[in-house]
Amino acid sequence: APLQATVIKGPFPTANSDIAQCDANGNFKFSKAEEGIVILTAQCEHAAPAVIPVEVKPLMDHILITLQPSASIMGQIIDINGAPVENALVTVTSWQGVQSLNFSTKTDSQGYFRWDSAPHDEVLFNIAKKGLMSIHNYPMQAGIQYRVLMTAPFKIKGKIISGSPTERIVNFIATTGYYFEKEKFVWDDANSVVF
């Protein structure tokens, strides 16, 4: 049966031209596709999403994407005391190496969330709630009832001193960063704080 799915072009879509909506007959079209291998992600309510590589070339045949029955990913967000965290934002960040899946929900009054149009394999999620530490790239998959702990933010205290006894430090900037591997950092300049 034809599905009115959403089809996304590329593993990291950045513009509306990277997204096509299928019509009632399940047909979609990208007008400005460049030749070469492109990744397509198809997503529809009540069906598992699909990611397929496609070779774009002149006079190519129509592409047929078959979506399988969906799975459900579910869980509960709790705080350090075991109390449910209401209105925590749960968002898909990555699946099968692409960042093109579109799903986001908030937890209910008991901290529960559920995604019923999920794939059967592992998906990475971000979980955020104001006043609690965000969780990045948390892996979840169907068939497991998750209980995810969110903790209060850590407090970092310190003192900056000058290497010269005649120079006094009046103010400074603190910048957070992410450590990936030996000598590889990514600095988050947008969240720098002036002290």
C-alpha cells in the first residue's frame, strides 16, 4: 500500500530542499539531486523508518522504498530520588550513522515517553530538562523498558591565579569543551562565561 511518508535526502539534512513529502500514491521527487551516491531516509507514522543508499544518474528508474512494521521504544525518566521527571525532551540524534530521523517528544506526568514508529535496532537520543544535566547520545532500542536517570548539574569551583606576582587577573573567560580522544577537543565557544 502506498504511504504518505517523508523522505529525507542526505545523512545530515540542512535545508527544506532536502525533504520531500510523498503524495497519496506514495510518490516523491527531488528536483535538484546531484549525480552520485545519496542516502535517503524514509519515515512514516506506524512504520519503521528505512535508510537506503541510492545511485543518482540520468534517466534512472523510480526508487521503491519498502517500510517494515514499526517497533516501540519506551522508557521513564527519573531523578536522583527516583521521582519521575515530567516534560523532559526526548529527541532522536542519530540512527545507522545518519542524523535524518525526525522524532521528538516530552515525558508525561509520570516521566514516561514512547515512540511507536521506531526502528527495531539501536537509536541514539538526547534527553534534556531545564535544571537537570542533559544526556547526549543515549542508546535505546525496542523491546526494553528503560529507566533513565537525570542528575542535577555539577558545580565547578576554582580560582585563577597569575603566574606573575606583579600581575593581577581582573577577569577571565571560561569555555567548556568536549574531549573525544588524545589531544582532540571541540570547544563550545557559544557557551563561554565571563568571570
